[in-house]
Amino acid sequence: MSVLPASSREWHLVARPHGWPVPADFALREKPVAEPAEGRILVRNLHFSVDPYMRGRMNDVKSYIPPFQLDHPMDGGAVGEVVASNAEGFAVGDHVLHGLGWREYADVPAQHATKVDPELAPLSTYLGVLGMPGLTAYAGLFEVASFKEGDAVFVSGAAGAVGSQVGQMARLKGASRVIGSAGSDEKVKWLVEELGFDAAFNYKNGPVKDQLREAAPDGIDVYFDNVGGDHLEAAISSLNVHGRATICGMIAQYNDTEPVPGPRNMAMIIGKRLRLQGILVGDHYGLQQQFVQEVGGWLRSGELKYGETFVEGIENGVDAFLGLLRGDNTGKMIVSATR
């Protein structure tokens, strides 16, 4: 066993946010570190993930994933190095992916940890392009939206961890046109010049419906929704007959305190025979092996690019999360956790 630190810092939720979260809703606390019990490993987290879905877990409501408990450490994806092991198959120095982020050191049940190889890909990619966001993009496009060669695809939140992959995957599989929306001119430029989108627009520069119609004059066949609101309404207007939409996220309304009006053009779903389907990545882990093989190949060949926005220091974890909600990130938002 290696020499262990006396304590570990971890982020706790201390109040349920009303509307936009504020720093006072969180507290960074110290916890003693002990040797792991039988069947467990102690991991020094090198990177942890902040993701939009975590906002929903801050509300005390029943959902597909339990809410964060007050005055307990939050959790989420993390990668790190094993510093102590009391579990067969895991040795000090191994690198693992697990679900106990938002802290410096994690006491992890061995059955909930997966070994990852930093020689195959940078560790941070197992939280993004090769991790849950990447699988969400892959399953949401190919399985849920039933993408086929020649489809025109529109992605909202296209400069985020999921959206940036959806657009590139569609292009690699023969989309006739790939359009993205993002929240800054810099992100729009990145989508077109670096990631190969055919068109992109800044949704702050005018009505989404008008900008989408201009970018896709012949309509779209697939919409991958990370935003909701006016983007979903615009997509319904532009979807062609038998169009499909994957509803992945609705970040535009995560912090609203009043009910949000739905799209005003839902009647179009009937005439166009549209299919709108939600996605939870947990339903699609059967694709994991195929996903890693295909996406890993694209990464190695350089055909698939990815963005990462790093925030250094666990003490800045909440700032990183709030920045994610504001759209400060390009690609995956990651906190490098160690001091």
C-alpha cells in the first residue's frame, strides 16, 4: 500500500437551487481518507466530469436518476489512478473510470470501476468522446434517430460534448448536409472550419427558425436536440416527411422556475408523420463495444476531432459547472481534480 493522504476535498450540495444555481448552494469539504475495505479500491481522481444532466439531480424530484442528497458528496464520471487496492484484479498504478467524481480521492467498489489505458487515448477522453457523451451521440444518432446515408442532420448545442460528435459522426456516415447551432461566433467558426459541418449559426443572432431555414433550404431529416425550446419548434418546422428527432437534452429550460410553453407547431408532427424519441444512454450500453471500436478507429485516423475545456483544481469545480450551463465550454467540460 502506498502512503495515503490524511484527507480529501469533496463538493457537497448544501441547498436545492431555485432557478440558476449559485455558489452558495455548494460547499467544498474535507473528509478523512482511509485504506479501502475488502473488494474496494482507493482512486486519486485526475479528472472529473461536469454535465448538464447534473442540474436536474439538484432538484428533489423523482427522475430516471436519483437526486443528489444534501450535505453529501455529489457524484459523476471520473478517471484516476489506483493508490490503494483491496480488490482482486486491481493494482496500485492502474487507471480506472468510475462514477465517484466531484472529489479528490474516491473509495470505489471494484465492480463499479473499469480499467482504462492511457496509452490508447488520453485519460480525459474516457469522460468525453470515448465515454458517456460519445456513446450518447452514437446511440442517439444511429439507433434512436435511425440515421441513414443521405440524411440532412441538424444538431443544437453543436459545440458541446455530445453535439460536436453527432455532427461529425453524421458526416462520416454520409449525411447529405450537417447543420449546427451554437451560442457564439467563435463556436460557429470551429464547427465549420475544424469539424467539417456544412453550415452553422449563432442562435443569438436571430430567430432560430429563420436561420435554420436559410441553412437547410431543403429541410432536414434528423434533428438531434440538446436544447429544446425555440430550437425544437424550429426543427419541427424544418423536418421533412418521416423525419426523426432524438430528444437528448433541454438545457435552455433546466433553470426555469415556471412551466415552459411547448412548441406551438406540434400539429405538424401528424401531417409529416414525424418521430420524436427521448434517449437515456443507459438503455444503449449494448452498443458499447461497437462504439469504442468504430469511434476509436476514427480517432486514430484523425477523421474524428474533439474539443475539451479544462478547468484546473477541484476548488474550481462549481465554477466549471456554472460555466457549462452558461455555455463557456467548447466540447467536453472537464475538471482536473488534484492539487
